[in-house]
Amino acid sequence: MENRQATWIWYPGDFEVWLGNIFNNRRTERGAMFPPFWKQDSHWPTVEFTKTVELEADETIHVSAEGKWNIAVDGMLRPSQSTLTIPKGKHTLSFKVWNQATPPALFIEGKTIVSDASWTTTYEDKIWIDENGVAHGAGIYVPVGSWNFNRCDTPPSRYHLDYKEQQPVGKEQVADGVLYDFGRETFGCLKLIGLRGGTACIYYGESREEALDKEHCETLDVLESNDESQDASVFRLDSKAFRFVYIETTNGARYDQVAMDYEYAPFDKAKSGSFRCSDVELNIIWQVSAYTLELTTREFFMDGIKRDRWTWSGDAIQSYLMNYYLHFDSECVKRTIRQLRGKDPVTAHVNTIMDYTFYWFKSVHDYYLYTGDIDFIREIYPRMVTLMDYCIERTNAEGLMEGQPDDWIFVDWVDFPMHKRGTLCFEQILFAEALRVMTECDRLCNKDSDGYYQMEAERTLKRVKELFWSPDHHAFLHAMEDGVMNNQITKFPNMFAIIYGDVSDEESKQVLEHVMLNPDIPRITTPYMRFYELEALCMMGQQQHVLPEMKAYWGGMLREGATTFWEKYNPEEKGKQHLAMYGRPYGKSLCHAWGASPLYIIGKYFLGVRPTKPGYEEYEVRPALGGLQWMEGEVPTPFGKISIRMDHDSITVYSDGGKGRLIVNDHTVSIPPKQTITFSLT
């Protein structure tokens, strides 16, 4: 029998829950820890791993576990020894591992018996032994969780990102201290080398202004050293986001050098996406977007690297989509989806935000479309069901979602009055899409829901059209509260209706004219919702409009000195106004995941690449210059890359796999794998 690769295994989702708790509790504000305000689950402390094997000869196995463990062979306990011999024949192996601190995990290495994805696991075996020694009952066993921990000496609890030392590029004496400039926004662990004899006060800033404002900067550290030796050790601080660091010393403290360990999630550049075009500014926008996403891609997809440092579902779904066009890190997507969902019972919306629950459902289906990973859908489906049950139980008399006292209705940060009470049209459109996702995942998992989710989706959409669509306004109205219609018109429900296909072609044209391109409709000033605004416009063939919008908005941040893209940008603000948020002078994150939107918009709607069957089994390329003279780029897929080059004369496409179609105007051309095709536009 061929030897298989041994790997560490655990109960599915437990590694992500445990790691997420560490991740989400690293946030600090001016030296104080700041935990998330939603429920944090824990891993199961006792887990059983089991497998039935059939051996042609006796086999010796080597066992390692994270936690205390025992083994039963055919139901009989054996001494827990790191080296065990399993006799010839057919046997059922059962390992129980207990660990309160980290997820119980198991590593087995033998000639044919190895710990891998073929094992099953349960956290509740429900087996008891009667007075005659007969076992009764059975637990619910599911496939184990695993990743790439393929060595005995690299268990899951030792997982960490990579580090690379970097030096500041600027140093300046300011008042009683020294200001260090690392050149651009970065993330990692500051190091003071040779600190001795006193106190060092360290103030971090994404901007020069923040680092120098000792009273209001968001993050700081205070170091004490009584060591007077010339060979004092290196002080390595906890990871933080910054560009500038201001250090003051007191009580005679001195230090020799300042550096940092840049912390990052490694990726293979050769397998990543790329983009270049005739517009120099757009090239820079793409590059800064890529760096922004790299900084916010960590153990999970993070929101802002300075302030929250948490996983948020609304932020994450955009990170996933951008990621599919940059690094295609499917493992980080799965980790984040699992971590956000947590465990049953469901007691609140994801991140306590109603809309973020609906984005979570959509992200699961997006993942399947881009990767074709049906095993993940089968794993996560039971938790989809219980989360949807929670939503349906909270619908109002109309069967629609309405905010409860313990719900946060977010939608977006807005600079205009917008009521979030009652039944918001925006939330219903997201709810209906979540029900459609449930319909599809129910089918993929061969579950029998009697068409319930599909019927609920159709009923919800029908009621939304009846209540909120206004033929007079050619748009969806905002909300119904206490039986009274709020006639406010915003872009939010209207653009999602376009994206999710909830309006006819004629209605889409009306929304385009009367809402999306109407200067009287309140502007969107966050990259978060500009993501969807530009997507809706591109879906309606408005790339000629979107290109100058990207250049004005993201280019506007560059002209304000941005080295990564921000949480929010209002072009009407000036100077330090760009740094403020939440009533705090430096509350805004200047490196925020949703700021990297151009990666997705350019990849999907300018290069024009998207899967039409799961995992890019089939795909299409609909490139659009949108006013550019030429462009070229690569889009990563599960089978390799799709490469596109386009100018006014021709389009050239090469693909490493899949079955593709190039669609240009009224023409459709097949794209065979591993062949270059060129289509003339003249």
C-alpha cells in the first residue's frame, strides 16, 4: 500500500475558533486591551478521533497529541504510549484527546496508518458501557479538520505568520524625542535594540501627526529597563500598525537602534494576479490596493490593521472577492468563514450586525463558485441551517427582517441622515439573496428541505417589490416603519437589486438613470459601499464612467499622501479631517481591507474574468478598456492563471486550464486550455 502524508487533525472549525480568539483579542487602545463585544466561542476540550483500518501485517505507529490522550482498539483501552503496535487484521482505532488550552489535535505516523482527512471525529461520543461490558450509543461523527501541519514538530498551536526585519527610512529629532519613519504604512513588531537604564515611551502613528500627538494617538507602549550593560537584550514589542514611531526616553534611558519585524502572510508571487495598463495612476492604484490587501490578510482577513484588528463579515466578504483576483488564498477564506460563524447555539447575528449575517451566507456561495470546493460546503452546511433558522425566527408579521433591540443595523457609515429603524428594503434584498444561497447549498448537499428556502426567497422578493418599488421614483424606497413608508431614496437597496438580479432590464435602466447616475442622490463616501456602487455600474456596462470614478476617488487618497487605502474618504475634507473618525482625531484606519476594492473591479469588470461554473470549470472573459488605451493582466484560478492583453486593435487570451469563452460585443470565441488566442477588433 502506498504511504500517505500524515498531518495534524482536529475537530473541524476548532482551530479557527481558538486562533480567532487570540486574533480578536490583540486590539489595544492606548495600552489597554480591547476585546470584541460579540460572543466568543471556545474549542471542544475533549475530542475523539476514529478510523477503521485493515492491515496485512502488524504495524507500528508513532503517536503525538496536543493534550492528554488515550487509545482504544476495537473498544478496548490500551496504554497511551507514543509508539504502538496494531496487530494484523481489521480494527477500529479510537483516540480521545483532552486539552483545555488549545484545540485537541492528533498526529499519527505509520506505514499505512496516518492521521489525515480520512479520519472522523466527534466531541460527544455518547457511548456508555453496561454491567455486561457491552457498549451502547453512538455519537455524531464528522470528517476531521486539517490543513498543512504535516510535521510532528509543527502542531497547530505553533502556527504563526512570517517575519522579516526592516529598518526605518527616516529619523528626525523632534522636541524631546526622535521620530522614525518606515516609509509607508506597515505592520509588525517594533524592536528597541540595546535599551538600558530607564523608560522609553513609544507613540505609534499611521500619520506623522498621530505619532507626535502623545495625548491622542491610538496606540502606544511604555518600556522599562533596569539593565545597564552594554549588551542589553532586544526589546521586541507586540505587533501593531504604523508608519511613524515617536520615542521619548526618561530617567537616563538609552538605546542603540530601532528596527521592526515586519509580520506577513506569505504568498507565491508567481501564482498571484497582476495588472498593468496605459494609465500610470491606475497602475499605482492597483499596486497600492494589492499592498493594502496584503497587510489586511493575516491569520484571517482583518478589517483595519490599526484600530479594530478584528474579523468583520461585511469587510471579509469583500476581502475574499479581492483575494480571488490577487493571491487566491482559499485557506484564509475558509478560516475566516469558520471563525466568523463560530458554534451553535446562535444567540446573535454575525458580529451582531444583521446585514453581516447575510453577507456571511453570500460569502459561502462565492467561495464555492470560485473554488469548486464541495467538501467545504458539506462541512459548513449544518451551521448555515442553524444560522438561517435564527434569522427566520426573528422575522416580523410580514415575514421580513426587522431590527430587534439587540441588533446592529449597519448598512454603511453615511454623511447624510438615514434612519435605520423599521423594515429596511436594503436588508430584505440581502435576506432574499441569503435564502437563495441556502437553496443552492441545500441542493449541493442533497438535503430535502421541500423547496422551503426557494419558496421563502421568492415570497420575500415578491413582498419587497410590492412594498418598496416605486414606479413614480423608478427606484426602491428606503424603509417601512410602523406602517408608514419612508420615501428616502439611497443607492444601497437599488444597487444590490442590480447586483443580485432582482430587477428587470428595464427597471435596471431606470435605476441607473434615476439613482446611480443621479447627482441628487446622496453620495457614498466609504470604499466599502463604493465597491458595490462601482460593481453595479460595471454590470450595466458603465466602465467608461467607473474609470474616472476610480481615479478621482482612490487617486484622491494618493494625492493626500496615502500609502495604503483608507476606511473612509470624503474628498471635501481637508488636512487632519482625513484622519478623524468616531469623534477621535485619529480614529480612522488608514489601511483598511475594503479600501482595496479596485482589485476586484479591475479583475472582474475590466480584465473581465469570472467563473461561470464552480472552480472555473467554465469561465468567461468580457474585457472592457473603459477609456484605457491598453491593459494586460493575470487572474489566478484553481488550475493556474488566465492572462489577458487588450488594446484598441486586438485581444489576446491564454489560460492554464478550464473551458473558457471570450465574449466581445456580439462575438463569442472559445478559449482552449494552454493555447493562445488572439481576436482582432479591427
